Amino acid sequence: MEGQHRHESSERPEIPDGMSADARETWPSSELIYSWLTDSDYDFQLHPGEHLEVDSASPEAVAQARRFRDVLGRFASGITVVTTMSNDEPIGLTCQSFSSVSLDPPLVLFVPARSSRAWPRIQRAGKFCVNFLAAGQADLSNTMASRGTDKFADLDWTPSAVTGSPVFADTLGHVDCTIHAVHEAGDHFVVIGRVQELVVGTADEPLLFFQGKYRTTDG
């Protein structure tokens, strides 16, 4: 991802024996991988499975893990920012794992990691809004993926009509939800939202994520 610097830390996780340093290159960019895999500056929810633990003593396990990441990295997705209000403070996280679930009743889901700092506050609020990012909003994605305390400073947003969660300008659209159910799923949670309102945005071209990089429909 562009616009960010490599996080230098003495506490970064070690690459297991037998796994090359670029083993996760098809997931996040090399500049941010250590930050996303540690409890430091970034809070970006990728496809479930990117934190897969492997037995470093088993070449077969390492090969299977790399295959898992390589294949799932070829599934292109959109980028969303999930927001809420917590004690009058706007909260947001960048999330790649989002999907529709049901038409009757209207349900959607997103998948935050257990390590996410934003998710517990979204859970306590009991409501959230999913903003679908448009091409040209990579900087917004990067900002919402950071763990800074002033992520919303200087951002153009308004409260959603039903839950009051932040809605960003110039997106593809947004879905306003209340939390319907939460399921444990390994090192992630599967959060089911009951749709309260759907709004089509002003943008037409999506921001995509494919093989660890931002993309658009024009390539």
C-alpha cells in the first residue's frame, strides 16, 4: 500500500525457519506486513487466514501455508471502512472481508481480527456503518487502517441517518447496521449486521485489493 512507511520495531515477529522473508508478499505489502501482524500502528482486517500459524519444523506445513496465502491473495475484493460512534468519538477500521448474507432478513457480515482495537468498541456500541470506498480513496483506507488517536481529523464525514455512525463523502455507498450476531472463527470474529438503511453514493469506480496491492477496474 502506498503512502506509508515501514514500521521499524525491535519487537517485530521473527520469520520462522524455512520460510523466506517474502513469504507473505501476496498479502500486504512488504513495507507494512510486520506492523499488521503485531499490535502496533495498523489495524487492517484482511481475508481470514492471513495469520495462519505453521509448524516451522515441517516443510509440508510451510508449503501449505504459502499455498493458502497465494491462492486467497488472488481473490480480488473491494475495500470498506467500518465505522461507529463510541462515547461521542468516531471509530473506524479498514476491512477487506465484507459480504452480503441474506435478503430476508437483510443481513451483511464483516470479519475483524481478535487483535483489532476498533472492534471491541464497535461491539459495545452495537451498531456500525460499512462505507464502500471508491477509486481514489486509498489514502482514506490507509488512514483508517492506522491506529492513531486522531484518524478522523480533517476528514469529511457526516453521521448516518439511523445509527449515527460516520459516513464518508464520495464513496460508492454505505450500509447502516445494528449488530445481529457475532461468531468466533479462529483468530477472527464473524460479525453479522442487520441492515437498517442502504444508500447509494456518488462515486462509480471501486477501490479494489488484489495480491497485496490496491487496484481499480481500469488496472
